[in-house]
Amino acid sequence: MKNSFFTKMAWRNIQSNGKLYMPYVISAVLSVALFQMMASLMTNDFVRQRSVTLPTLFGMGTVVIGLFSLIFIFYINSFLMKRRKKEVGLYSVLGLEKRHVANILIIESLILSGASIFVGILTGIVFGRLNFLILNYLLRLPDAMSYSTSWKMTGITVLLFTGIFTLTLIYNIIQVTLSNPIRLLKGSKEGEKEPKSSPILFVIGLLSLGAGYYISLTIDNPISVLNQFFVAVLLVIIGTYLLFTAGSIIVLKALKRNKVFYYKPGPFISISGMLYRMKQHAAGLANISILSVMVIIAVSTTITLYAGTEETLENRFPEENNLTIRTDENMGSRELEETVNTIQDDLKSLSSNKGYKMTDQYFYRYTTLFGKLKDKEIVFGNFNFTSDAPTMVMIIPLEDYNQLSNKSIELNDHELLYHKSDEKLKGDTLTLFETTYDLREINQMPENLIGSNNIVDTLLLVTPDNSTLDTFLNHHNNAFPQRPNSLTADIYWSLKDDQTDEAYSGLIQERLREADYPVETAYESRDANRAEWYSINGGFLFIGIFLGGLFTIGAILITYYKQISEGYEDRNRIQIMQKVGLDKKTTKQATKAQVFWMFSLPIFTAAIHTAFAYPIVQKLLVLFNIYNNKLFLGITVGVVLIYSLIYWIIYRVTTKKYLNIVE
Amino acid sequence: MTFMEVKHLKKIYTSKLGSKGTEALKDVNFSVEKGEFISVMGESGSGKTTLLNIISTLDNATEGEVYLDEQALSAIKDKKISKFRREQLGFVFQDFNLLDNFTLKDNILLPLVLSRKSVEEMEGALEPLVKRLNIEDLMNNYPYEVSGGQKQRAAVARALITRPKIILADEPTGALDSKSSQNLMEILSDVHQNGQTILMVTHSARAASYSSRVLFIRDGQVYHEIYRGDKEPDDFIDSISQSLLVSSKGSV
């Protein structure tokens, strides 16, 4: 037989089965588009300039989306084939040989996958650009983002999906060749085995999920967050899959065993229905849950980052102007104070000469050492930072501490003040450099010190006088002459009415260059940093919303497909039950309950995951200088609500489609 | 006592396109006594399935009426029709119509569950029934795990469990091998002996030979009927075959 015959046949099949193929093609097109956009983002210049770690993150994301695509396309293909077995069986009965049938399948698959890939890539290119345009317009960020389609990535997309479609084709051909026509004819009616409950998988799932949650809940060191975050995410994903596949069946079977509950019209129909389809749909539900969490986290963190930019700036720069002074190890604290005073006077006279009025001028001196707490002693030395992080010890003299915190505490020579945010020190004495001091705890870190010390849990020590500070430093430098430490002073001031601007910053910088101070100076203004921070955080926001959009589309896709396919599966069942006396009202109630559970399960799971992810994500935000929990909490709740609303709309629309099919 | 009465039943199928309809039933009249086992025989297209569908309330007649226990079927309101079907009628289908997602037990209990009966009541009704049908060991199996004959027996159990006024069977042996067919007919016959009214539509003279009366239907009309009387099924089958033979000759 000629190929043109098969082509005609394949083409006619596709046309006459439009109702079945449409959702398939739409889903395939969107999968291709999603992957293409994600992959392009990975090589996007805008993303690359944003941060070094982002491309790696996006690489991981791309792999995940690729895997999702593979699973998803296999899932929709198996649904399609199940419905088409009868037709294929008929061909065999009518006398087409298996290789002829295979021919038809190949041509069909060529048309469908070719179209899907082509339209998908087109959609990816157009949609990607459109998205960037719209987001640029909406967010009005200082510098506009550019989107470029990466041709290399587009090539990879084509290759990947050609591979996936080829695999499904091979799978289909094997299925068709292996079974006989009669079985095929009955194919879509063939019963599926009831899923077995597997307590082992269930327990593994619970453990995995628990471990993931545990990491999130117990993490206290923001530095190690990045590594552990991925471990936690992985554990939670595994846990979710296992719980959905194994757990759902165990729960449903338990419900089924409760006779009084089970043998009522509603539960009877919906529980048996859910149990019957769980095997295929558990993965779909898990996918929706995970995608939903990703949307919520990506969007809420990036919105928090952006909305918290001003706060970040205030944490980093407690006053409008900040001058950091670094000495060498030979300068003592008394000498440093004199230098600071000179500089302060200079800046003051300069400012008032030019018509600016300084307010809130103050400074503090400190040094930072790395040590290890051992019971009641601190040992200083060289540490391996990656595996076993040492404690950062910040030491400041009492004089400066009192000024910072507006207090007038007095200490005698053998007393130290301390503060440590995560734990109390054991005992009431502390030994450093072989001298033992009595300890008094400070309840609150002075506000100015919070910003620079929140990432790592710092031990703050306040010495009774300047000389004690100098003594500590000398001891340390004698012990480690190759890595000497020195004193630093931070000078802060603001101007009346927020006058600090570029002109003023320029003035200060010029003076610092010209004056020959015996110390290193580094000047920064909040104002000058503002634009840069907004651009960085705006970029993150942009990426977050873009990703959120992609993942939402993914979730919609799976939901839509699930509803349609379940509708077709349930139609037959419902019709039989109606013949035996199931009325319309009960049908509606039962199917609605079933659909409701299938729908709310993922969103509930997503909400729980989000709640447990909250601590670890919040620590992540600390890395970006966001300490405002209320802001993050509010935004997260808001995002969850808005996402639930979107999800609810999808639910309404697809449920209608489902009920139309069933009735 | 007339238990069910079919009066001047007429059914015309109209397609959306053609203005002229197809007449499936012309003028069907017959009555059923309580406890009768009636077979309706006829060739494909004779209208016997249409007749059964109307009696089953799955379809509406164009004209005429069916009375069951003096209740006019067309007068039952839409909202009540499911309840009526569930409680007064029992169905046995050619392709069983068992649900794959239920065990045989749950398939049989389905009508009772829909009627919100208590668990004790359900199990009380189930046990003797399945023992009688010899499927009590299969209660936790799924339909795809058992043979055709066993499936049909489960379907019969589902039809009987509500103690319906009448069992409506549509080609119940159509998908079964001869041995399972015989087994099923013996069961139906046994059910009939216990006082159950049965109306069966069938092609098979052998299946029909188990009934107490056979109606022959052609071109939408009942044209002949024979009673079994005291005859054994094996003798009755000859009368049925002869009637069929005559009818096919007559139709030429």
C-alpha cells in the first residue's frame, strides 16, 4: 500500500478525533513552550548579570521541567491510546497488517509532534517576548530587561521533545503489536487492577517529608541555608510523590473499610472512583502540588525582596551616610577615636560651609574575630569555614556601646557585656586569652548592629574600656602574626530633611580623597545604593513573576487534562449506575465531592508545604538583608490567597467541562 | 391478577434530519400475571429492545401506556424515576454492566446503597442471595477477575437484591457460552419458581424454553404467543422453534 494512503488515513483520524487530540496538542504545545522559555532564561544575559547562582538554579529548574514534560506527555499519550485502542483493533480486523497500523501511527505522530514542537517553539518565542514586554511595563524597573531567544536552547528543546515523542511512539507501536485485535477492540473497557497499598512506600514518604520539614524548621544558620534548601526541597518532592501514590490509597482503603461510612451513596461512588483512578492520577496531583508550592514561593519571596528594598537599605545603611574607617594593626583605640573626631569635624565644617545641616552624627569602634565557643571559653584560631563555621565575635568598647544604645551602663575591670541571639551562654563567666571575666547579658542588640550581624549569629562582647579592647587585639595578633586583625570604626550621619544627594556624596568623596588621613576610608550613601538595589531586587521580582507564570501554566495544564480524561473515564461508570437507579442529584453530589477532593488536595498540600518552607525561606531572605517577618508573612499569605483564587477559577471552568462530559 | 399491562404501545424514532420517523413499535398489547416468566422473542429490529427500554423507563413511548401494579409508568415524575427504577425494577443486561471499580459485593449492593439502607440490612440481604447463586466466594473479587457466567450471576444478584416487582432481562445469555447460559437459565428458572416475575428479551430458543410463556414480536407487533404449560423445557423448545420457523416463513 502506498504511503499517501496512510497519510490520508492518519490525517482523517486526527480530524475526526479532534475532541481527543485538541487537549493533547494544546498540552504538548504548552510543554514545549514552557521548556523553551525556561531554557532560554538560563542563558539570558539579564539573568546571568543578576547573580552567579541564578543560571545554576535555572539549570536545575530546566531539568525539572524537562522531567515533568516527559512524565506529562507519557501520561496524556497513554490516555489517548487507551481511547483509541478500539479504532486500532478495528483496523486489524479489517485486514490491515500490524506494520500498516504502525505506519499510520508513525505518520500521525509525525504530524502531531511536528506541529506541537513547531507551534510550541513559536509560542515560546512570542510568549517570552510578550511576557518581558508586559512585565517591563508593569513593574517599571529602573533598567528594562531584555529577552533573547537562545537558538542553542531552542535546538535542545527540539531535540528533547523529538526524543520524548519518539519514545511515546515506540511505546504505542509496541502496545499495538503485542496485543491481539479482540483485546484492542475491548481495550478501553478493560478493567484495571485495584492499586495495592504499600505501607513501606508510605512510611518512606512520611520520613522523607518529615526530614524535609525538619531541615526547614531547625535551620538556624543562614550561611548553610543554600545547600540545605535544595536537600529539603528534594526530600519534600520525594515525600509528596510517595504520599500521594501510597498514602492516598491507604487512606481511601481505610475509609472503605469503615462500612457505615462507606456504604452511603456519596462516599460509595466517590471513594471507589478515586481509589480506582489514584494509580494514574496520584502523580498528576503531586505535580500540581509541587508546581503550586514553586509558584507561591517564587512569587512571594521576590515580591518580599522588592517590597523590602527600602528596609534592606535601612538595615544596611542605618543613616543616610556611612563612612567606614579601617586602621592597620598598630593603631590603638584611643588613637582611632582621635582620628575619627578629626574626620567628623572636617565633614561637619565641610557640610555646613556648603549649606547642609548634619543630624544624628555618631560612630562606634569595633573589631571582629573568629573563635570557637567551648563551654566557658573562647578559643581563637584558624578555622575551616565550609564544614564547621566558627562564631563571629564582635568586640566593642563600653563607651561606644552606651552611645549607640543610649544607655549609661558601668562595668568594672573584670566584667563583660554579651549578646548572642540564638542561645544563652552557659554559666556566667567567660575566658578569653587566659583571662576570665564575669558576664552580663544584654537583651537587645543595638539597632545599628543588627543589620551587619544577622546573617551569622554573632557573639557581641562589650569591653569595660578601650585598653581591654586593645589588649584583646594584641593578644590575638601575637598569637596569629600572619593574619593580624585591626580596629574598624563606622561613622554615621544624616542630613536635615534627607538632603543627601549625588552632589553631597561627591563632595564628601572629594574631601576624603584630598585629605591625607592616616587611615583607609570607605564612604557609601543610602541614596546612591537605592537605585542599584531596586534594580537588583526588581530583577528578582521579574524573574519570580515570570517563573510563577510558567509554573501556573504548568499546573493549569495538568489540571485541565486530568479533568477531561477523568470525565471520559467516569462517563461510562455513571451511565451504568444511572441505569441501575442512580438519580441525577446524587450523581452531581458524588461527582462534585470527588472532583472537589481531587482539586483541594493539591492546594492544601501546597499550603502546608509553604507553611513548613516558611522558616527556611525566611532565612534565605536574611541573606538578602530582609528581616521583616511581618512583610514576608503578609505577602506569602496574600500570594497563597491569590493563587488559590486563580486555582479556584480553573477548578470552576474545568469542573463544568467535566460535568458536561459525564452527563 | 394482571400485574403488568402493556397497552397500545407505539414508538416512532425521529432523526433530526429526516422528517419521516422510523416506527419501532406499532401497537403492542399484552399483560403479565404476577409470578409469570415471560420471554419476548423476535429478530433483530423487531422492536423487542425498544419495548424493554420503555418498560424499563429508560425510554418514553410515543403513544400508549405501561402499567405496573396499576401504576402508569409515564406518570412517574422525573425526580422519582430513579428511585422507582431502583426499587421496583431489577435489570440484567447482555454485557453485564458491572462496574470495574467495585468488588462483586459492592456491585450487588449498589442499589441498596443508593436507597440508603443500613449496613446490617444490606449484608442480611446479600448473604442468602449469593449463596443461592453460588458466588459467595467471589465477593471480594473485581469483575475483571471472574468469568462471564460469574459476572452475570453477580448481575442477577444485583437485580434481585432490592426484591423488585419485576426483573427485566435483556439478552442475559447473549455474551455467555452454552454451559454458562444453561446455568444462568436454571438460576432464573429457580428464581421464578420462588415467585419472581421476570420479563426477558432473547434471541435464543433455548433460553426462552425456561420461561412460562413466550411472546413473538415482529415489525413492532406481538403476533403470537405460546404457553409452556406442563412441558419440560426440552419439549417446549420444539414448540418455540416451530413457531419461529412458521413466523420466518410467514414473513417471506
